Amino acid sequence: MFSAAAGSGSVYEAARILTAFHDQLRTMDGITCNPAIITGGTEAAIDGVHATAFGKTNIIAQRTLVKGDLRFLSAAQLAEAKARMQAIVEKNLPRTTATLRFDGDRYPAMAPSSGNYALLAQLDQASRDLGFSAITAFDPKARGAGDVSFVSPPLPALDGLGLRGEGAHAPGENADLATAPRARETHRSPDLPADPLKSGRTVPPIQICSAFFPGHPAQPALSFR
């Protein structure tokens, strides 16, 4: 290890790349990059959500794989992030190579737009008319992808109209059923009377922009979706 003949090994190269991703991408407001699965050794493989590896402590790791998720606010921001990531990947440590692969942008960007804000204003007014509190836009970095991004743009749209909850994608994930009535009432026609018992309760914030990002293989191979 570290000699001219042996080089730095795939694990150190993967660590270098991920550290640079962390340092550079976190400066881009709206970008998140999560290297969710990593495995390395003499042999390594990632199959869906499962990773395997084989190796010994006295053998330099020949292969390291990383699979992750990249999220963004606009197509332009995604393009910039990809360019930065590729430039990082190409600055290899001695006797290492790396490959970066994007497994397709499964969800298009849903950038903030005047049409989305206008639609939010209508929903906010309906909420107030029903006796609920104001509905405001929520930080998209804390939200996920939405199917509505396939039609917005060009159509104005909102996302995140469901129940409040906690622990997303974790064993303790839960939904607050008490928020269901006010969500239902807010979606009713404004000329229908509101339940006075719900007056003054807050309404979940609305997502008006969202994002997503896709991963597989060589020494190391970094795969993102």
C-alpha cells in the first residue's frame, strides 16, 4: 500500500471522491447527495438494496462500489452537479481508476414557478375561508420527488398535500390521522361550510418544487440515481 507499484487502492479512491462530493455539492443550495450503499474488497457487488464483499486485511481492495441518490431543484442545477462530480472522479489517486454512472433521471426537476405560487395562493385562500390557518411553501430540500413533476412544468401544480407524519422511510414511520379531516376539508369546494371544531388548526406546508437523482460498476464505481 502507498508504494509506486501498489498505489492507493480502490477504498481510498472511493473515500477521496465521496469527501470531495461532500465538500463541493453541499455548497450548492438545493442539492443533496446521499451515498447510501458502499462496499469494497477483493470482490464487491451491489444487487438492488443489498451489498456483498470479500477480502483480507493484507490484500489491497481491488473494487469499491457506491450507490446513492442525488436531488436537485432544476435541470440546470443537475447539469452543474453532474459536471462537478465527473471532474472530481477523474482526479484519480495513484494506480486507481473510477467510473461515475447516472442511472437516468427518474423524476424531472420541478423548479419553483410563478404558476405554482399562484396555485398555492388559491389553496391558501381556500384554507383561510374554511377557518384554517395559512398554507405556506415548504423547503423542497426536506421533501422528496413527486409524480406531478412529470407535468409541471408546463402545468402549474402543488405537491405534498397528504397527512403530517414523522420518520419517513424508517421503521417508526407514522402518519398523524388527526390531520386527515383538515386536509379533506381544504380540498372541498369553498362554498361548503367548514367544521368549526377544526377552526384555527394548522395545515401542512405545501411542496411547490421537488427533485430526484439516480447507480453501478469498476474501480471504484459510483452509481447515483
